Amino acid sequence: MKKILLAGLCVLLFATAAMANSLVVGFVTGASGLGDLSYNDMAYGGIRKAQQEHGFKLIVTEPEGNGQVTKEAVLGAVKQADVVLVLGAQHIELVKELGKLNPNKKFVLFEIPVEGFPNISSVMFKQSEGSFMAGALAAMVTETGKVGFVGGTPIPPVQAFEQGYREGVAYANPKVDVMVDYVSPAGDFSGFGNPKKGYSLANGQYNKGADIVFAVAGLTGNGVIEAARRSGNYAIGVDSDQDSLAKGFVLTSMIKRLDTATYTELTEIVQDRFTAGPSYYGLNNGGVSLSEMKYTRDKIAPGVLEKLDAIKAKVIDGEIKVTDLLSAKK
């Protein structure tokens, strides 16, 4: 009996390995593409980990200069791939269209919830919760009573960051002012790939009295971090742990575990456990978090981090309600 069970297990393992080796995965990056040290690179890290573990073929498609991929480019990936991971809210209608036209393909869309499609899974991050924590920390650390926010372009996921940040600031200290600038207008995704503009906007906010600026703008955020370093102020990084990009000048980073999400989604597909519809990553399951503040922890006043831990517990328990602008988006 044990030999039969062992043989069955071996057959299952070999079948899973064979499926993984024959699987072709397409990855459509978000605006600014790979090399942003943030959003896209974080997601790619999880994909590469899954690839190394499961051995599938990977096709990467990056955007044009305007931050969007062409329909033709995505169609090229879909024709070759069994599974397509797509980053960015700007691609929602294209994913829906291709999902209908390709019922035998699986799609994983990040940032916008999609329901009613048996072959589309959507990965959601509760960035509003993580941004609330970043805002609360900024409000407790600021010495000028003014903080800033620089977004790539006003799309729902970035606006959710802004809203959470504003609410966190107001909760910790309602007297603190929040300045907001967007790099490019709605519909123009080049705002995620313009470090020079990020540098300029951040400098403008620092010159107006802000001493902490939260960057939610992909590659553009690197310009914000450089402005913080040169001016002697703080920036707040996003998506990945960007604290080391300017040691001592990045107060913290609001980390979205895109690497965990991409790895998990691909592993479940390889194991034939694909689930359509939205899945959520928040403070409660480690999907979003602040960095460990390795280079700034010693600069933060005693008691602030303890207060921050208490705030986190209240958000997780539901005692503090953070507005989720994405909850109603379909």
C-alpha cells in the first residue's frame, strides 16, 4: 500500500514538473518598465523566483515612452503564453477584452478588482492601509508641520495611496498640512518614468516648507529621493524597500509585496489551483508594510515607533477605518 501511495505521489510530482516546464508565462510590466527599483522590479523578483523554482518560459513586454503598452504588443505575448501577468490599472479594459477573446488563457491583473471572468484573477493591495501608516509616521516626525506627496498620475491606485496618506497624517496630527503634486495628468502614464520632474516637484515642496515627501511614482520617485538627499530632508519610498537608495534620507518605504503576490499566483497556477476574482494583500497578512527603517530608526524620537505599532494594531482590528478608494472599482 505504501509503495502504491509513493508511486502515485511520484506521478503527481512528475506531472506538475512537466506542466511547469511546458508553461509559458507572459509578463506585461507597468509604466516605466524594468529597472525602476520599485514597482516593476518588485513584481519581477517574485516572477523570477517562481521561474527558478518551476522552470517555465518567460516573455516580458515593456511599455512605450508614454507608459503604456500597445495592444499589438500584448496580443503578441498572449499568442505565445498560457498565463499573462499584467501590472497597472491602465490595462484593465484590455485585459477584459483579451480575457473574453481567449477563454483558454489565464490572466492575472494587478491593482484593479475584476469579477465575473472565469479566467481573470486580480491581485489587490490595501495600499491605503500602508499609506495610512506612512502618513501617521510623517505627521509624528515632521518638524515643519508640512509634508508632501508626489504621484505619477491620478489613477485610482495612486489616489488610494494619497487618500490613505492624508488620513494617516490627519489621525496622528490634524494640524499638519499635506501638499500634493502629480507628475502628469490623467491618461498620461509618462509620469511614472520622469525622475527629473520628480526631483523638481519634490524640491518645490521642500522649498515651501515640507520636510517629508512621499513618492508614489515608480522610477520618478528616484528623483524625489535624490531631492531629499541633496536638500537634507526626508523622502518616503514606495513598493520596494528603497531606504538604501539614500541612506538616512528615506524615512521609510511603504512596501507592497508584489514579489510575494506574483510568486504566489504563479505557484498556484502551476499547481492547478488558479482562482478567478480578486485576492487582497494588506497589513493583516503582510501584503503591505513599512520598511524596518534601518537607516533612520535612531533619528526617530522615543515613543514614536511604539505609537506607530499601536496604530497598526488598530487598523488591523478595524478600530481605525481607512478609506479604500479601490473597493468600489470594477
